[in-house]
Amino acid sequence: EAAPYGKFIDGGFKLNNPCAAAVKEGRAIWKDRVLDCIVSLGTGGSKVKKISIEDDMSSTIKMLVDIVTDRNKGWKELKDLNVEESRKFRIDPALEKDFDFDDSTVVSQIQSQTRDYLKTSDGKTSISQVSQKLIACLFYLETKVTPNSKIELTIRSRLPLSAEVKHLLPETTFKVALIYENNTIDEKLIDNKGLVLTDTFSLPVEFDLKEVPRKVKVTAELAFGQDGNSLFISGCPFSLKLSIT
């Protein structure tokens, strides 16, 4: 009996990299949410080889298989979905040669070449960028608008802070800002150097409204080091509707 939704094939064909499909599905479910980040861990690949007309049929068939199982196709489609560069990360080591999918004897070679890649400048940079973004996404904002024209924000952590994050956080700075409808910006910088860090993170930030607009845009970023990246925390930026009378 046929399946009620039609026939299915292995996702490795056409959707070998499911990133674009995941983003589309996420936007369909959470229409008003901001994508924090998406990380794609590639399985590695060798340099592209040209196929000449003199090559045998098996080489041509292999090329066709490579096309329909292209691991980068779904990643490239993210550009058409307008996913910001600062929110997407691809780690895909370059291997010395192609390996057959079902050859378990080469696992140790792939592991060794992957470790070598992670020691390179590109590998270290990729891991650093992903790590910083994931740490930034660990934090989010709670908001409260009071009747006396104040906005009370609280930066919280989704999970208990690990020892590694506690060690890193004093070297960072939170940047929280309100952007009014006339593009006026009210910004506060919170140096984390003197914070007393517990497993449960809670940091209040209060703004006195310069005016009472219909809504303000709220942004919060975590800046790493004096010259480091400044990355949005989870859910930012977002619009906050005001109903102060």
C-alpha cells in the first residue's frame, strides 16, 4: 500500500546538506523568531576533478552521483534565504583524496586529516568564530515596561554557566541599545570584568525612555575582547511594542 504522503528517497540525494531545508522549516514554525545561528559540520571533501570526454563511463557515473549528493548545495542555498553571514558557519575540512562512503577502513585517515585541518589557521579561526557565537547565543533578554516610562531588561543565561564560560566572560562586554523610530540610539555598555558569576546568570539593565514611541528596537550584543567580534545574543534584535499611557 502506498504511503499517504507519496514516495520517499534517501535524504542524501539532493538534500545531502539539509541546512536550507532546516531554515525553511524553522521559519514556517516560528514565523516571528530571529535565527540565532546555524552551524554546518561538513564531512570533508577533496578538490574538484575535471572529467574529460576520454574518461570511461564509471567516471561519468561517479561525477553524476557527486552532483546529486553535493554536500555544499544546501549550504549555498542559504544565501538565497537571506541568512546573514554572521549567523551561519560552515566547517568542512579539505581531505587529500576522495573516500568511498562505505569504506570503514579509512576512518582513522579521515580523523587524522580532520585533526590536521583544525590545527591550521582556517581551522582555528572557524572553531573560534563558532565558539564565540554559541557563547553569545547562550544569553537572552527578558523585558518589562513599567508605567513610569522605564524599560527594565534582564540578561539571563539559558543554561548554568560552565567553568570555561565563567573564565571567559570577564573579558567580554555586553552592549545593549534601544533604537527609537526616529533612529535615535540609547546605548549602555556593561563591562563584565567585575561581575560576580554564579551558575545562574542574571544581569539587570534599565533604560529611562527619552520619549514614548509606539515601539523601540532592542539590540543586545556580546563583545569579545577589546578588538574582538561583537555578536548578537539570542533573539536579538527584536521590536518591543510599548503601551505606556
